[in-house]
Amino acid sequence: RWSPYQNNVYFSKNYDVKEIIVKIQRDLEVRRTNMATYIRQYDINYSGRLTKDDFQTSLRLSGISLSPSEVEALCQEYDRNRDGVIEYRPLLETLYQTRRAEQVSKSVFQNYNALLDKLRNYLLSNRKSLREAFNRWDQNF
């Protein structure tokens, strides 16, 4: 079956789509912009699909700079039925789910560090050793 991507001269390097997603997320974070806003401007019938040209234009307008090969890799990934039209909703879901997961991980890590700081401060202020504190904790359980 013919694919609009089969003879693409730009697609000589295999790109990891996950790496491209991370690159887009960094660009969006630096610019403090929402890619969905730009993409949806070109989806005039609200189908969740864009032509490759409209997709590239929305990327450019949102300030995301990708190489032609990276754009092709995204197009191949998100043109599920190979008709030359990109289904952008799965891309947006991936972008924002990954971003939320990173924010949750960062929050958990910050809470963990805060808890360790409290423990460290408690031990220092009460002149207790870590071994003594854990021994007492073990006795309580």
C-alpha cells in the first residue's frame, strides 16, 4: 500500500518520537505556550485531524523548532491510517500526560526532600544519631 512518507528524502535518520516529544515539551515550557491552541486554529471542522502542511504551520507558530526529519517522524507516528493527515489528539494527550507525570514526580521528589530535611533538622537539633532514631522507631513498631 502506498504511503505519503515512503519516498521522503528527509527521513534518512531514525528519530525516537519520545525524544521529539521531550524536545517539544521543553520548547513549550520555555515559551510558556499551549500547542493545542495553535493546532486547533487549523482544525476548522473539529475533526482532530490536520494536513501535514497545517500541522507544520501550527508547530512553527507555537514556536516549536523541529527539523524536517523530526516533523516527518511525528507525521509517521500520528498518521495512523497513512492517508497524509495527522491525528493530533493522541499527540496532545502524549504531550500533556507526560508533562503531568513529570510534574507529579517532581512534586513527590520535593516532598521526599522536605521530609528528609525535617528529619535531618530534628536529629541535629536534638543531638540524636541516626542509629538511635531508627532504633527507637523500630521499638515502636
